[in-house]
Amino acid sequence: MRTLRNAVASGKVHHAYLFVGSRGTGKTSMAKILAACVNCERGPTTEPCGECESCLSIARATSLDVIEMDAASNNSVDDIRELRESVAYAPVSGRRKVYILDEAHMLSTAAWNAFLKTLEEPPPNTVFVLATTEAGKVPATVVDRCHRFDFHRPTVEQIASVVRRVAAAESIEIPPPAVAALARSATGSFRDALGTLEQLVTYSGTEIALEDVLAVLGVADARLLEETVDAVAAGDAARALKAVEECAEQGRDAGSFASDLEVRARELLVVQALGEVPGELSLTPESDAALSAQAERVDHATVLRLLELLGEAMEAVRAGADARTRLELALVKAARPEIDGSMRALLARIERLEHGGAVQQGGPSPAQRPAAPQTPDPDARATQALAAQAPDPDAVDAMAAQATDAPDAQGPGGDPPAPTAAPAAPAGPAAPTSAPAAPTTAPAAPAASDLESVCSLWPAVVELVRGEHALLGALIAEARPVAVDGEDLTLAFASTAQFLKKKAEDPANRAAVGEALRAVTGGRWRLSYELREVLAGQDRPDGGEDSEEEWVRRFIEEFDAEEIPGGWESAPGGAGTHPINDGEHGVQAVTSNEKGA
């Protein structure tokens, strides 16, 4: 704006301008304002009067000196040739002829070449204004000959101020919450905001309420979004699903509700990172205070996980999945990470356990705290088993005393004293020693420094790698940890898997597996691979060897294969294809010695 003002005021208006910006940011409007500035009867001036014949004709789009051309539909060499012929004529009533080429990036290469000379050396008193949303498609030779101005997307507050000004000029009554919702829905476009305001006037007259805005836009109000995020943060999946049901009863689309919820989660993330509500998110003092309060009471990890799950849900919807089903699945997973078996869910559960004091403030339930880590997965049970064995020197005296008092109740094994030691614990220091045992062993890194611990965590490593690189995950799923020596970890493949071993030794693959091991076990490892006839711990994570059906399924998934129905006969003469029927599944392996068969 400042550059254009100074150019008009000093009489140094350039012959070509390039206005770049997203839709609805005012590129074409600015071009018309520039034309009014240079052609106003009281000008050239930075403040056109809007009353003279030149200003009025430009506003009505009837001026013969301002030619607006849609380059999307007039993009051929013939159209540019007509433009070059009309450029030679002098202005009719104004000082300059202004040519506005909207969507200029749509011109063809031949049209740009034909236009280049005219753009470089136009006739006197001629100004070209090229407006485009994709500056990368404009040839560099054209950009060099223009003065470029980038139009940035306006903030929500800037759009709201324009809406309030227009509403006041048109005598439209609209409350601040409705203005805020309308400005937010415009997504950085003045044109969309004013178009929606015009639609609202047609819908409800000159008195517009928040309910009218929500009905026309089909978006959820801030209250429903706030309640949904609070339900997820509190781990209340039922309340989150009721919010979705309320949204559906109001006639709003589940997909748009997911988008609005993603925007709300993003706002919380920004406020948590900045520590305050930035200007782009600021609407009214009430809404800003509610946003800040929710950002303080909702955990940062919960917001991140909700954003990731909502992104996955919306991606699935774009692929054809049901919007409401995917939204409900994302909310349930976000509210209850314990039902999700992914690595991210496991990290979310660990995060909640670390902040257990804030989550478990519902009442005196110390007995429930050990119950949570017992159920998640075998890794937690392994760490609890190690924790139970740690205080053996202190438990020996208690076991001996109970053995002398009640010899019939005790057996020779070591397991029975464990339940009898529990009632004796409240009397002495046994209770405080057993309580911190679980939290001290859970985060300790040395628990994953022996072979048994690495083997128990190996399925989690495979899953983490598979999430980042499916092919590499399938590859290392065939390996097993067989030896640990300090920071050296040996992974073994079957003796027939020479190819898998070679691929695993690739530096990039080795680095990816090492990073996954570091994330899961908490330590860095130097990996080595070998082949073995019989692997110790040969059982697979799913509990057994692959069946024939599983191998067929894996072949279909990995190699994009398809099953050939049984009974398919080979070509006459025995040449060509040779089917082999396995007799049980009707699956035939087909080979061919002919090219293209």
C-alpha cells in the first residue's frame, strides 16, 4: 500500500504490476482502486473522490479506459493479439488506460510469448495489472518486467472489522459472536465473508443471530467444540460421543464437525506454545478467555494426539470411509488410549501415568493405580515381575517369621508368601517400599539392557518401524534378538533368509531400526546381523508360525498378487502356463516360459 501510494502521489506509476495472493484477498479490487486513483478528475490522487464521472464508471465497470480481462477464458494467442491492437488507442476520457488481467497464470506459453514485447514496451499512458493466485506459473521473464506485490491472507479480526463496517453501513444488526463465527468461516477471504453476510441477510433479514449463522454455515458452535475437547481430556469417551450425536441432531455434517474440531485443537496447540492468544485467533474477550482457560487445563500431549487422530480420520473420509464412524473412532481412541495398541497410544498411556496425580483426582483409589499398569501389555507385567523380585532381602525375614508361626499355611515354594506378605505390609515400612517400587522400575532404562527385556520389547520395535516404513517392518519382523553384549545387539534371521539379512544391513535400514530401538528401550545400540539354523525364541509375536492362509495373504499384500481360481487349465499342447493346485485352498501357482504370459 505504501509503495502504491507514493507512486501515485509522485506521478511515477509503473507500466506493469503483478498482484499475487490467495483468493478473496483484494487483488482485483486493488487494481480497480489504482485505476480510480490515476483517472479521477481530481487526481492523480491517493484518495479518489468517488463522485466524478470517471470514478463512478469504474465502480459500475462501464469505464472504457479500464478493461478487465479474464485470462482463464481468454488465454490464446488470438486474444493477446486483440489486446495488442487495442493497446495502441489512446484513453477515451481518463489519463491512463488500465488493463486488468485476472488469473493471469492461465495464459498459455504462446500467449505469454506474444504478450512479452507489449508488456516490456507498452504505449504511453498504459498500465497493466496482472492478478494471479499462482505466481510460480508466471514466466520469470514476465515477473522481471513487473512490480510485484504480495497480498497476504487477512486475520480473523481484520475480516470481522470489515463485516462490522459493512453491517453498520447497511443497517444490519449482528451480534459479536455471530460476527466471530462468520469471520472464522471465511478462512482468510474477504469475498467469502461478505458473500456469507449477503446470504444471511436473505435468510433472516436485517437482524442476524448466532443460530442463523450456524444454520447457514453448518458449523458447530464453540460450546460444543469446547465440551468435546474437555471430554477427550477427561478420558470420557461417552461424553465425546454424545457431543457427536448432538451435532448430528442439529443437522450438521460429521465431516465438517471434524474439521471444526481440528481447528479448535490447533488453536489450543498454538495458545499452549505461545502462552497467550495471538492476534489471528483473537475474537472477543469472552472467547479469548475461554480458549486460554481450556489451553491451561488440557494436557499438551492430549492435544497433539487428538490432532493426529483427527487428521487420520479426515484422510480416511477422503478415501471413502463414513465420516461419523471415523470421527467417533478418533474420539474414542483419543479419550481411551488403553484400547489402542499402537506405539503412539502406548506413549500417551505412559504420559497419563506420569501425570497420574492430576488424572486420578476423583477419589481415594490407591488400589486402582497398580491395576492400570497390569493390564496394558506384557512389557508392564515383565517390569512388575522384576520389581516384585527386587526386595527379596527384606522379604526373607517376614517369610521366615510367618513360616515358624503357621507352618501348615506355607508351602516350600517362593510364590505363596507374596499374598501373605500383603496383609502384613501395613504395619511397618514394607508399604512405603513396595509403593515406590513400581514407579522407580518403570522409567528405568537398565530394564531393557538384558536379552530378555529386549526380546519382550521387540514386538513394539517392529510395530514402530512398520508405522514409518511398512516394508522394513515386515523385513525385521523375521529377525529375533539373540545376544546382548553391553551396547551391542545381535539380531538373527533364519539361515534361509540371506536376502533379508542383506537388506537389513543397508545403512538406512540399520539407522531406522536403531532409532526405533532407542525410542522403545531408551538406549542406543550397535546392531549386527547373522544367520542361524534355529533361533532362540522362535515364536512369533502373534503366537505361532504362519499358516498357509497367512502366507497367501502376505504374498497378495506384498507383491500385489491375486489368486487364480482352481480348475484353470493350461494351454493346449502343454506349452505356456503350468498350474499347480495345492489341493486344499484352490490356490494355483502359475509359471510361464513365454514373455508377457
